[in-house]
Amino acid sequence: MTPETGGARILVIDDEPEIRRLLKVALSAHGYVVLEAEAGQKGIDRASLDHPDLIILDMGLPDVDGLEVVKAIREWSSVPIIILSVREREDDKVAALDAGANDYVTKPFGMDELTARIRAAFRALIPGENSPVLEVGDLWMDLSKRLTSVSGKEVSLTPTEYELLKYLATNADKVITHKQLLTRVWGVDFVPDIQYLRVYIGQLRKKIEPDPSRPIYILTEPGVGYRLAGSISD
Amino acid sequence: MTVEQRRRIIDYLVILALLAVVTIVCKTTGKFFNITDVAMLYLLPIIYAGARTDIWSSVATAIAGVLLFDLFFVPPLYTITVSDAHYIVTFVIFLLVGITTSVISDRLKNKTKETEAALGQTRAMYDLSTELTAVSSVRELSRIIVSGVADATGSDAALYLPDRSNVFTLMAASNPEGRLATDRNEGGVAGWVFEYGQEAGPGTDTLPGARGLYVPLKWEDEILGVLGIDVSEETNSDLARKKVLLLAFAGLATLALNKVLLSAATQHVKNLEASDKLRGALFDSMSHELRTPLASIIGAVTSLTGSEVAYTDEQKIELLDTINKGAARMDRLVRNLLDMARLESDSFKLKTEWCDIQDVIGVALAAFGEELENRPTVVNVEEDLPLLKIDFELIVQVLVNLVDNALKYSPPGSKIETTARHESAGVVVSVEDQGPKIPNEELNRVFDKFYRIEIPGTAAGSGLGLSICKSIIDVHGGSIWAETRPGGGNRFVFSLPVVERKPESETR
């Protein structure tokens, strides 16, 4: 049971009865109340009528495209949306994330992975938590002093590296798309070019990861973006 | 004023000048020419008119000649009264000479024109036949045929062929918006020609009211298609001429089409045979590869749900772990199958982006989760490797397959080493294991589809993973090979080309 979300209501929009059943059993066991919808339009209706605290949305629905569901819900609600999608459809995922979905999990997924995403989404909702200190595993950042350290040892970062890491760390456990990172760190006018991102992420890893070839902090989400693994401290 | 008009006016002036000269010269020289000579001299402008102009100008010149001759030389002078019936003969001869010359020269002119036209058509057909031999697709061939026919005949042309699903369709038209191509009735006429193997349209016994003239493309007893041209505006003589041309082009089109269709048919049979063999191997491999994890999953689940035995927590965890591993194995297999289907589909496109190979290795190793935990896994990535323009997911899949292979075919607990470095061939990545050496003669064949080596004591693979690795590396323009390690074990190596990229701006 997660204390901060006990009893939260989660709407599952998926046309597969087996997936809905699995999620109902597993999420109920985690203390969530599960609502169900088996099609896109019905999901949009339930979202507006029942006001769930979080939505788990399958991208491959029979009636409406998952992306359309995200857009429809985002017209009037900022409820966290986590997308379920198969590996082969990265572009759909990115489009949904850029349209306002909060995160995604690739099918087939581990339940611990999904619950970690749910917790991260709820954490992001808690207001007033403007602590200047971020702590993820052995990684520690003091935003007021622009200090970063790993296992108690200070690391020196270039301004760009610092901004990158800060953005990822303030969104720990949440996927950040390439586009989001590029516009956030380099600015909106910057022509988004993934090469810059690859180079800086590589440099960052060299400075903070124990083994840059097997990263434990900055995880790559193929075709989508990066995620700072916050669950290390969970 | 056109060249033709200018030429004509000069001809008229010459005729007038000749008439004037003959009249003046004969008149002023008095008795030097007798009257018969004068009559002969008046033939000059008439012959000139016959040779250079049309028949009506020749007749007019003949009449003018007779009038002048009568007026100035035949007594009584300066009247057109003819006292002697003798001069009627002169008049008739003048006319006959004018008309005959004109007709003969007309015929000559027409002959020349025809010869020139025939020469042009022969050249057009020669050009077309050269162009056709270089083409291997039916669609391209059809396009060339109709444009060739349209150029040579000056009419809209259309070619009908049965398509891939054997439906008779308009394959190409020189003017797709023209009536010949858009009128449905025309398609019906072409269909009739295709069915009965006989020509139809204007000038034939069948459907002479049609817009187009259609001829079948016949090879031995088979009708390959139908070629037609729009003859709705033609006169009868043009129709006959164009029909001859159409038939000639139809012969040429038949030959070219037959050649292309034959080679396509041979290729199709070859593909069918190969895909049959592959399908068989795929079923063999899949039934084994899918059943093994399924057996362990179903076995473990039924153990847990059965009520006969009470398992200890430790045993339960073990059974659940079996399910987890079996499912992960099936997931990898399904990924490989999907990748194979994607790579072999016609619409396959690489999704390349700039990638850090270290990132690719990290994602591939992370995919194994706990499976690599009891294996010493060493990763050596050279400093400052260039970024690669590759399909991230596919290269991850290559590494996953190579590591999976190493896991399967090397003893439990033995080391697996992944290395990436920059060489002249590009970025070279290798995965080394300590498994039993692959025999030298087998090293090249391990990348063949569904090829498996029987090594006692090791798990059997699908024979799919390595062949997918090869396909993926091939589409990236790299190369992949296997070698044995001097110290024992095998090494799978692939290289990826390095592409120039823009330099980055911020200094470190």
C-alpha cells in the first residue's frame, strides 16, 4: 500500500478483457480502486463522469485511436494518463506523450514497472514539495547551490549537463521525450537535433554512472527518450 | 507568312513572268519563230506550273497560255475568235500537258512523303524496341509502349493487360484524361478483343462505332493484352495507314511483354519454392521454440493452481521464476519473428537516428534483467566513439540475439564479454563467449536462416536470431561474421559504418 495514494481511483481503458482482469486484481491488491472501459469513446465518457485520479490507456483500441483519447481528455482534464503500448509503435507513444500523456509502459510489462509509473505520476501531483535537494539512490543534487554529488563525491558538470540532469531528476521515474528535453534544455528556438542529446547524455553518464555501459540512473527509453530511475530510493 | 506560302507566291510570279516573257519575246522577234514554235514555247510555263504547283493552277496556266497564244499569234490577231479548228487541238494539248505534269509531279511528291514517313516510323519502332529491351517491369513497359504508339500514330493510345490478380485493366494510356482512356464503353470493346482474340473498332467487322481501334497482343495461343488507338477523327485512308502501324507496334509490344512476363513467372516460381522451404523450416523451428517455454509455463502454473500439494514459499518462488523466464523467452522469440516479418516486408524502412553505441549496449544488456546476474559480464567501450546513424531498436535486437546466443551456448557461470571500438571499417562491436568452438566450416553458415548446429549438452535455438542479425546489419551497410577465439570460445563481430556528422558547439 502506498500511503500517498491509498484508495485512489484508476480508470483502465483497454479492449482486452484479460488485461483488464489482470490490472483489476493486481491494482486492487495495491490498494487502488479500478474502474474499467473497453473502448475509447466509453473511456472518454467515464473519464468525464467518474473523475478518476489516474487513467491507464491502451493505444490500440478498436474504435478511437489512443492518441485521440489523450487529446480529448486533455481538453478539460489534467488527470495523469499512463499509456500501454506495444514495442513496435514508438511513434505513437511519442505523439501521445507530446500530446500530454504522462508516461508509458510497453506491453508485455512487469507489474512492478507499472506500479512504479503510477506512483511516479501521483508523486508529481503532490503540491508544495519544492525541496531544493533531490536525492536518487547515491545521486544527490542541491538545486539552490547547483551542486551534484555521487556517493558523497562532488562531480563538476557543465551548465548544459547540469540542466539536463536537473530536468530529469525533478521528473524522476517519468519518461521525458527527446523533444521535451531538447526544448527544455536548449530552448524552443533551437532546432531539435538528437545528436546533441546523445553526446551530453554520454558525458553525463561518464560522470555519474558507476558503469556508463550499464547505466542505473539515466535509462534510455528506445525511440522515445530518457528516464531517471528514481525507484532506486523507493 | 509561312515558308510554304512564300514558296507558292514565288511560283505564281515565275509562271506569270514566263507567260509574259514568252509572249513578249515571240512578239518582238517577229517572224523568227513560226507559230508551231510559239505554241511549244507556251508549254514551258504550263510544265513549270504542273511540276511546282497544284492541278488547278496548272489548268489556269494552260487556259492563260491558250488565251495569250490565240490573242497575239493566231489570226485574226487581238481577238479570241478562232478561225481554224486546228487551234482547238493546241488548246486541248496545253490542258493535257498541264494536267499530266501536275498529276505526275503530285504522285512523285506523295511518294517522297510516304517514304519519309515510313522511314520515321521505322526509326520510331527501332527506338522503341531498344527502349523496351532495357525494361523489366510490366508497368514501365506499358508506359513506354503507349507513348511510342501515340508518338508514331499521332493518336491517343491505350494498353490493357490482366493485372496481378488477373483482372483485365487499363495498364497505361498516353493521355489518361482522354476519351479513349476514360470512356467505359472503350474498356468494354478492349475486353471483347481480349476475350475473342480478334480486332475490333472502326474499319473492322466488330463494333465499328467504337472510338478506338483495338488489336489483340497474341503470343502463340495466348492473348497477353490489347493495344488500341483513338481513330474517331480519322479519314478512311488515314485509318488504313494507322492500322498497319498499330499492328506493327502490337507485334513489338507482344515480344517485349512476353519476355518480361516470362522472367517474372520464372522468378515467381523460384520465390514460391524458396518460401515453401522456409515455411517448412519455420514451422519446425517455431513448434519447438514456442512449445518449450509454453510447457514450462503451463507446467508451473498448473502446479501452483493444483490443490494436491502444498508448496513451500521457496518452491513457489522457483515455480514463478520458471514462468517468468519462459515468458521472457517467448517475448524474445516473438520480437525476432516480428523483426523478420518487418525486414522482409516490401514497405520496410530503417528508422535511423544518431545513436551512441554505448547506449545501445546498455539497453540490450538491461533487457536480460536477472538472467545475466550469475554471469560475469564485461563491457569494454572505447572512449569517444563517434555517434552512429542507425536504427536504435534493430541494433539493440542484434546485440540481444548475440548475447542470448552466448548465454545459450556457453557453460553456466562463464564470462560473456562485449567490446566496442573504432576501426577502419567503422565501429566494430563483438560479443565473446567461452562456449565450445564452432567448427571452421560452420562459421559462415551460422547466419543462414534456420541453421542450427547440434552441440551436445546445449539448448537448441530457433536458428532465427543470427539470420535476423545478418539481415539487420546488411541493411545498415555493415558486415557481420563469426570467429573462434584463440583462447577458446567464439566471437561474434559486427561492424557499422561511420557517417560524417555536424560538429557540436559547446566545449566541455
